[in-house]
Amino acid sequence: MKDFLKVMSVVIIVSLFSTGSIAQPVKIIFDTDMESDVDDVGALAMLHGLADLGEAEILGTMVCSLNPWSVPATDAINTFCHRPDVPVGAVKTLGVYRNSVYARAISEEFPQDIGLGEEAPDALMLYRQLLAAQPDQSVVIVTVGYLTNLSYLLQSAPDTISPLNGKELVRKKVKHLVCMGGRYPYEQNPGKWGNFKPDPGAVQYVAKEWPTRIIFTGGGDFSNAIKTGRPTFDLKPSSNPVSRAYELFLKSWKRKYHHSADLIAVYVAVRGWEAFFHLNTQGYNHIFEDGTMMWRLQPDDPRHQYISSFKEGIDPDTVAAAFDALMMKPVSARLH
């Protein structure tokens, strides 16, 4: 309970860095694999916390994994956070499959009514429907999984939903994309973990063809320094899907905290980078055929930017406390 109370006291920090003075909440489409790592759970909970504060409007939650339990796990979190009607789309046919230590348990132990991934709407069609219905340049997409859905979106043809092809629709409706993947300024390890390597062709295509700004955020030492998730262990895992997922995932790690790679992306998508981070705007993200990457200074691509470091004087523990407070806000609100 000590960590939980500590995080609740950080509401002051959350308010300090809040963008609540903005007239309209940021319109967000959240794209997740929701299977191989638990920070997807923390990131979605954080997004609901920001929505509770009036800072975000969650238009849809897309799943880019073929794991059939990823979709109902996502719906279970949305439902627990009192947004059961947020639409969930799923990648169809070709895509990435990975096992999950928590997705099935979350799907079976907490209310959800969408069923397995095969029964969910096609993410491509849902993307086109949601974007077509929004004002121009009003939507921020944040992806914390594979780029499969976004690649399909860019390559989509005009249809009854919109006379625009995918690239035109994105250019017209999307303000920018926040993409979590890679380790900056370079990652040359060919191991298949991470978001870029399982579907490298999609990453290459999106990096080259995406028509608006892309803010890349990464993992590694930078996200490892922001240790979040401790307050989830102050609550009974059976009481909420966030605590349950962290318990299941971190059991084998024998620790009670985790990195914040996906949480960084959600925070930047809604509140921006200015409070905690530096943004690099020079160069471009070069994606190799195996999904490894290197940030190159030339040629400069004005679309490509990445979160490069903490601002001077920022303590990662302060960032972690703010992230935990946002992640636990919808949980505490439903349990108290």
C-alpha cells in the first residue's frame, strides 16, 4: 500500500504537467500488440487516465497481433476503465503472432464482450471509418506494437468509406504519428524481440511512405530508467486487469517494476515531450531489412523525429511517479 499511496500523492505532479487548459482533448487511436510485453497494459491504462482528466479522447484501440487473446484483453481493459464501447479492431490474414503470459487470463477473468480476435472488426476498415469521420489533421495515432496495421492502411484503396486512398486519408486526417520501436540512436542486434523486427517490411514501408510527422520513441536504457508498475502490486490482482497483468508478467522476472517504453509513447502523444524529454529533429530513421535501425543525420527528413534524452535536471523517478499516477488513476477510480 505504501507505493500506491505514494503514487496517489503525485497527483500534484500530474496536475503540474497537465495540459488540461487545452480546449479540446487530443483525439487518439491506440495501436497495440497486447501480448508479448506488459507495458502495453500500462500504456492503455495511462491513456484511460489521461482521458479521465479530459486530455484525451480515445477514438479506437487497434490490435496488430494475431494472438486471438490480444483483442479481448484490450476490450477487458477498456471495459474496466468504463469505456466498453471504445471500438477494437484486429489485424486480419497476414500478421505477427506471439505468445502472451497474461492476455488469456485477462480475457477470461474480467468482463469483455468482443470475443476472440477472429470475431473483431478488421482494423484496416475501422481505421478508415474512424479517420474519415474526424476533422482534418485532428487525429494522433500512437503505435506501441508492430506496424502491420499502419502499413495496410497506407496501401488501402478508395472505397465506400472514403474516396481517398490510405495515404491521402492519413495526410488529410492525421496530425502526427507517435511510434514506439527501436533503440536510439541505433540498434544492431538482430534478435527478434521488439516491435520492428517481427514485421520489418511494414516498418520500412511506413517509415518511407507515412505522409505526416513521425515521432519515434524507443526502448533500452532510456525506457528502463523509468521504472513503473510498482503501485499495481499494492492492489489485489483479482480486482483489476492492470494489476493482474503485471503480476503474471513479472512473476518470472522476480521484481515489481518494469520499463516504460510504451508509456513514454502515450505520454508524448497526449501531452508532448516538453516537460520531460528532448526531441531530436535532425536526420532520419534508417530501417534495415531485418528490422534493426540506425538514426542517420543525412539526408534530413523533416517528417522523422525522435525522443533522444531526458531534459537537464529531470530525474527518471519523477517521470516514473507521474506515469504511475496516470496509469493508476482509472484503476483507483474504479476500486474506491
